Amino acid sequence: MAFAGTNVSLSQPDITQKLTERIDDLKQRIAAWEKRIRRYTERSTRFNQNRLFQSDQKRLYESLERPMVSGTGPAPNQADTVAFWRGLWSEPVNHSEGPWTEVVASQCAGITPMDPVIITPDDVAEAVRRAPNWKSPGLDGLHHYWLKGFMVCHSVLARQFQEALNQKSLPSLFITGITHLVPKFQGTKQIPPHHVSTDHIQDTNIHFERENH
């Protein structure tokens, strides 16, 4: 009887030595493959982390601080989740107008106002350029891909952003978001985050870029 794919046969007088040599050879091959797989995994991890750093640094740091695990625990209770968000979004807002506001106002009285900000279509194009193509976080359900492709909309959006800035008030669409009742991590009772509208995100990006250049 011979072992398939080998020159080892039970009829050989030195079968014990042959088997020992064969086992050692297989162990060496397994160790070599283990090193190759480890190197590939490390290289793949570095490559993916570098790409994620370019596109979403916050998500990268979160993945480094908290290992991604797939749990099997119970999902968040829908009634509790609805009650949690309803308590935040449905309650009337009572702004605090305490004495501290007057102190802050007096401290800021001597600050030179910044130059007026003029939002251009190029600012809108730059803001949407880095946005993920197929995400639509707003109530409008509009994917970023279309904001990138339909450049004729950039001038309209720039005008609307400028009007909101000049009037010092935001349309309700800008401050209205969608609350998804789907946990972002399986097997966790963490309350899922909300997503603000697409327009609000782009408006925030525009102001951030203008203030840092």
C-alpha cells in the first residue's frame, strides 16, 4: 500500500523513517504557507487602512480603538429606541438665556467681524467631490453621485446656501434628519445614530473649507 502523491509505501523496510521525513516536510510547508498568509493579511490590512484614512479618518480611528466584532446578542428594542429619539426630537427646545450670555457678548464685542463669506458653485463642487457616491442621508433621498454629476445644480445650491447665510436662518430641510432604527453593529443594544440631510452636510463642508483657507 502506497500513500497517494508520495514515494512512501508500507512495504518499505524504512517506513518509519520515511513517514517521519514526510511529516517534517509537510510541517515545513504548512509553516511556509502560514508565513505567506500572515504577510498577505498584514499587507491587506495596511492597504485597507491607508485607503480608509484617505476617505474616512474617523471610521479608521474607531476601528483601531474598537475591534470590529459580530455579536449574536439581542437587537435594540424598537419601542425603547423610538421612545429615546422621540424624547429628543419631539420635545420643544428651551434655550438658556442666563447671565452668562451677556458676559460672552461683552467679551466678544471687541472682536473684529470676519469678512463676508461668498459661496460659489466651485465651493459646492469641492464640498461634494469627497462625499461617498451612493449615500443619501437626507430626507430628499438624493445620492451624492447626482450632486456631483449634475453640475448645473451647483449654482442653485450656492445661491440657496448664500441666502441662508445672509438671512441667518436655515430652512427646516437643513436641520431635519432621518433616524434609522437599525443598529450599526450587530448584536449590540447601542442606540443607532441619526443622519442629517444631504444639503446640511454639504453646507457644513463648504463653511469648514472656507474657514480653513
